[in-house]
Amino acid sequence: MHVDTDVFVVWAHRNARSLFGAASNPIMRNGVLLCFKTEELARIERDRLNAKSGGTHVHYSVRAVRVQIRVPSRPPTSQAPQLHYAGAAPDALGAASPRAA
């Protein structure tokens, strides 16, 4: 089952007078898209970034993005999840083979 929901993404916009030219891109922090569950939180961050930019060629905006979340079809079990390793047997990953003398 899929659930549709909106997240609010902060975008940076450079105008044509910028050294690097005009562009619009979503903000990434530590390799993760800067997005919020509510528009209010996204606008607060947008306002903070716009105030910090101090009249440069960059301004920030908020855009709603529709995402689809897959809901698990069965309830979680009480046992710990099994890890699966690609290309090697799980017991061989941490074990060292004995050396011949």
C-alpha cells in the first residue's frame, strides 16, 4: 500500500548577475535534501537563509513535493532482522583463516 504526502523543500535561486549564472537547485545538507514535514518549518528556514544571504545574488524559496511512502503490508515481527551480505557468507566476513606454520 502506498500513501501520498507532501514534504516542503527549500530551494536556492541564483540570478543571472551571479558569477556562476542563473540556476535553481534544492538545498542539500550533509548529502541529504533539506525538507520539512510542515510548510511553516520550511518557511522559517527559508527566512533564516534569506536574512543570512544579506542582499547577495541568491534567494531562497519553498516548494511542496509530493512523495509516495510505501507502508509495510504486515506488522513487524519481534525477532531481530536478518542481515544479508552480498558476495560472501556471513560467517566468513569477520573470521580469519588459520595460517600455516
